[in-house]
Amino acid sequence: MGARTRLAVWGDPIGHSRSPALHAAAYRRLGLDWQYDRRRVDAAGFATELASLDDTWRGLSLTMPLKEVAHAAAETLDAHARLTGAVNTLLLGETRHGFNTDVGGIVDAFSSAGTTGLRSVRIVGAGATASSALVAVRELGVERVEVRARRPEAAERLVRIAEELGVDLRVLPFGEPAEDVDATVATLPSGTVLDAPVAVPLTASGGVLFEAAYAPWPSALAAGWNGERVISGFEMLLHQAVRQIRIFLHGTQDESLPDEGVIVSVMRSAAMGD
């Protein structure tokens, strides 16, 4: 592993992030003396901050609003990063390798909740997380996706991804009548409150809710959900972090950690303050 022992999560805002607790718990369990911090970095300052890092830095976790600029800064991309146009993990070294672990984190969150057999999904929002959600639900076998966006023109990337993946995609504005779907993936920024005329029909027809936001919890949408169950965005955070740790340790998110089940339990307990 050389001298690369420093890591961090960057974003703006960043004070709420549970990533330092998750990662620190995993590295302790793995017996690694790696330092993982948080840093407030906005999109305008990203390039300067990245250029300032010395060779003690092994990698970065990226959250809003840095996933697109990190994609541009990466010199190689994994398949999920290429598809989505979003990088949430940079492995540093002579080459900057960009990964998207949000896709796998969403797949793992649904799977760990026992939610299978999905055929239709509604994605609420059209940003970077929505792109990851679209790829993830396709990997879960979903064939029909409806996207709800305040500005339907913002969903152009989603339309291109759907064409590449062979997904039947419809993009609708908020307020249009809602048909029943098996699950809803909400990707709106934390703290978003939808007006009742918008939220109520989505809730009544939305099936299982996967709410990507986790702070504050429950979100307004989750608190009023009438569907079958609600999956917190913490599950995505946890499972995508496991995949990041795989990358920082092995250079790939496809190779499991030693005693990974135990490590996941340790990480969950650390983030919950147990």
C-alpha cells in the first residue's frame, strides 16, 4: 500500500456526513492505520484542492456537488461512472481512477431489504443520484421507469442512459397523474418538501420507497409514505462505502473485503453510535 494512508470525503455541505465513522470503523477492523477525514469543498474549488494533495493521499469519497467535476478529473472510469457521468470515488496515485459506487450501493440496499422482483420504478429527481438509480434499478431487472422532475428537460442524461440500457423511460413533470409502480426512488436534495398535491399521489401509488436522503431522517416524503415499506438512504450510504473501501484496499469494487459481513456490522454500529 506504500505511504498512501490519507483519505477523506469532500462535499458541500459536509458536516452531516457519516462517512468518517463508517470508514474509520472498517479500517480499525481491518488493522489499517489509515486516516479518513471530511473536508468542505465546493465545485469551484475542487480542482485547486485536488491539485494540492501530496502522495500520502490514497483516495477520496465525493458527495454533492462534486460528482460531475470528479468525473471530469478522473483519467480512467469504471463502467458505472462512464454510464452515469458521475464519480463518487477517486483512487489516487500516478493515475486518477474514477468509480461510481452509488449504483452498487442502491442495488445492495434493495437486496438487503429483501426487495426483489421489481418491474416498474418511479425516480423522483433528475440529478447525479437519479442517474445512478436508473442504472441500479435496471441491474435489478426493472424494465419500465418513470422519472418525475421539476424541469423535464433536466432529464436528458437519463434519457440517454435509458436508451443505452434498453429501458422504457417516461419523463413527466410533477403534478401529472400517477400510475402504480413497484417502487419509488427519491433522489431530491435533503430537506426537500414536496407540496401535498404532488406528494400525495406519488405516495399512494409508489410501492416501496427508497429515499436516498438520510439526514434529517425521516425525510418529509418518508414520514408521509403510505406504501409497503421505506428504505433509508443510510443503507445506500453504508453499502456504497463498503464498495469504496474495497476500491481503496484492492483497487476494484468487485473483490470483497476479508470477513465483509462482520465489517458491515461494525460499520453500521459505528454510524448509529452503538
